[in-house]
Amino acid sequence: MNRLVIALLGSVLYSGASMAQKQTYFTNPVIRGDVADPSIIRIDDTYYVTGTSSEWAPYYPVFTSKDLVNWKQTGHVFEQQPEWTKSSFWAPEWYYHNGKVYVYYTARKKSNNTSYIGVATSDSPTGKFKDHGPIVEFGTEAIDAFILEDKGDLYISWKAYGLDNRPIELLASKLTPDGLKLTGKPFSLLRDDERAGMEGQHWFKKNGYYYLIYAINGCCGPNSDYAVAVARSKKLEGPYEKYEGNPILHGSDEIQSIGHGTLTTTPDGRMFYLCHAYSEGSDFFLGRQPHLQELRFGEDNWPYFVTGEYARLTGPMPFADCVQEPITGFFDNFADSDLRPEWSWNYPYSNVQTKIEAGRLWLSGSPKPECKTGEALCLRPASSGYTLDAGITNQNGSWKGITFYGDNSYYIAYGPVGDRLQIKLVREGKEQQLADLPLPCMALHLRMQVKEGLPYQFAWSKDGKQWTPVNHGLSEEAIRSLIRWDRVARPGLYHEGDEKEPAVFEYCSLSYQ
């Protein structure tokens, strides 16, 4: 109890210091937008993060930082889908060993639609990864890998039995020296006898103990109560003792549903836990965003967070003289030959084709079998209030324009088709036309304004300066029905129709309110 009081007082002091001394603190989330299950490593003086990409391609976004609070997306683990996988690209986990970078990742297998753990390697976290296929194929589910090196041997842990009637267990197995195969018989580290939920473990050794920091309770959705717990053992194989004061970190009036992360250290030995959480208020529908929390150990060799057991938006800056940069907008005039890494697309529903040439983006493709949706090329929003602008330069029979896209059953598309300018709503897979007017001109600027996570206004312009609104006639309640926690809607560009009749864009911008 004394430790908790001290931690809470420390939180207040840090908050007070932030008013007097600018940038002695940072503000969460440190990475904006939907990046669940973050995994972090440090190599020399650079930090790298990857996380769940779910049903968006490319697969597993990669971010880099020098200071833990300012991050830049630099690419993805996979530009192409690994051959054995079908969908559900969840919970990747970095590991750095003998100068080589490993990523152990969860995906559904094509042959049986079961989630297993694969492994890929590269010379660099930002390099091209070679996939080695599935490494853990266990029961009805094997997810959430984590690697521990102990006495020169490698071990992998994972969550098992999540879809069985039996209690969830965190299992482990020894790996071959190259880290690419299991060897020996799997053994149990910890079991969820309380049936509360258990996943997303970070397994490490410190002060003569083996520790498991893991997530408990429900992970997702408006009523989720995700939290962080800890257990320890003197022996690698256990038995592991759960801390009687669990959870050591849970949500607050600022942050909801926090957990599933990994630890990293600064060069001076400070420990930081990067995990995901929802924001309170309208930013909830940005999804599960990465939050940074500093971790320390007490005299009893149990860990605690410096801001106390309740997750906080602010914390002490990891490095002196660090300045956290504000949210900036996005602008792409397609001057590069390749798509920028911020773009993602709806791979389960359509075969997306893009080409950049002469400062223009050509977007087209074809729907997957039994899908009716078009191609959505989208951005991960950093705030629930923003304006999306795009310039269209061509006219044909295809739908082309901008979108607010959840999945093939929930989205809004706005743009020209033939000689008409239209808005359509797709909800529960059913299409509804909201606006239909003559096309003002062939080259057209389109605008969608989003407030508190809801698209509330559409407009067009001939010159990008004078804007004419287009009435969609939807109530706020009807628009809100598009917003679902499990399919975070993303703004972006849209094409639907013959792949030989593409949409051609000259620019796209995302500006924040």
C-alpha cells in the first residue's frame, strides 16, 4: 500500500512538473492510431515497434524511434502475404539474436482456418523478411508468441486453449539454436484457473526470478476491462506464483482497457512497457493505440508502474532534452515511385492494384469471390477529428472517390461514377444511395469531414478553394451504426468497377482539427 501511495504521489508531482517545466513529461498514446499488441525491441540506440495489422495489408506495420515517444512508420514486416496464411495477422513479436532479427507472428492457416504462430527472419527490423512458415501448430489455437533466452538456450511461449472448454494456459517449449523449430515437449507456465482471460505475455529473468507480465480480462470492445498482471518463479518451468496485488495496471478515467505489451530498456537500465489501450471519449474508435508506461521493481522484487496501478496519459520523459512532436497531417502528391508506408488496403475483400506514374496514382482491382466491395486504399487516422481531401483527374464508368471504410459490409463511398456524383452507404452489406447529382466537372476535388469519429459533411470543388456541400440526409444515429470497435473505420481512396477503368488521383491529404 505504501508503494502505491508513493507511486500515485509521484504521478501528481510529475503532472505538476509538466506545468512548470515543459517537456519533462510525454503524453500517450505515443503511436497514434490502431496498432494493437505492440512489440518493441532496442538495437543499439534505435527502438523498433511492430503490431497487429488484422485484416489490412501490408502486414505488421514497422515504426522506428530514438526516444520512445516520437515514432515514424518506415514500412512493414511483410509486403506480400506469407504463402501459408489466410487472414488475422495478429500479435507479432520481435526477437534479436546473433545479429539477426526474428519476428514470430500469429495468422490463420489456409488449410484449416486455425491460428498458428509463424516465424520470419531478416538482417534488420526495416529489411526484407524471409518467411519460414509455421513454427507452433498446437490444438485449436496457438497465438501470442514470446521468446526467452536462458543460459544460452532459446524458449518460446504462447497462449493455448483459448477456444477450448479447458482453462487458458501459457505454454512454452525449447527451440532449436536457430530459433526456427520446437524441440522437446511443451510445458505449462501458467493456467487461467479463474477463467478471467490470459494472454500477451512478456517472459523475462531479473533479480533471480523468472517473470511473466501478461494481460487479463476482456481485451476488446466498449465494455472491455483489460489489465496487466504478473507472476514469478525461481525456476524457468515454474511453478509460477501470481502476485496477490494483481492487476498491477488497469484502466482509469483517462485510458480504458490496457494490456498486451512488451518491455524495453533505455541504455541506463530504465524499463518501459509498451502496450495497447483505448482512449476515452470519441478517440475510442481510433482503436487500440500504443501506450508507454515506466516499470520499476520494489524491494520485494515485484514490479510496479511509476504512475501507480491506474494507467495515465502522461509520464516522465524517457530521455532528457526530448521534445514530443505534435500530431501532423498527411499529404501525398504521389511524387515517389512506390506507395508510402502509411497506406493500407482491404486485402480480404479485393485484389488491389496500384500504380504511381507522373505524379498520379492509379487505383483499381477486382473483388474476391463472394465479395461485392471495391478497392479501399486507406490511412490510419491519428485523431477522431479530421478532413480528408483528394483530387480525381479522370472520368469513366467505375466508382472512384473517397471512403470511410470499416469492411466490405460497413462503409461510405463518395465520388463520381460516369457523369454522376454520388454518395452511397453500405451497412450490414446492404447498399443505400444517399446522393445523386450531375458531375460538376471531370477533374474534381472531393472532401469528407469527420468529427468525433463520424463523417458529417461531404463537399466538392473545381479548384480546391471554393467548396460546395453535398447533403447526405443521414442522421447521426445512422452514421454511428457504421462505427464498430472490431473494424476500426479508416478514411481513404476508393475504386469499384472494371479493373481496366481505374480511378486516377493527383493528391490525397489528411488534416487534423
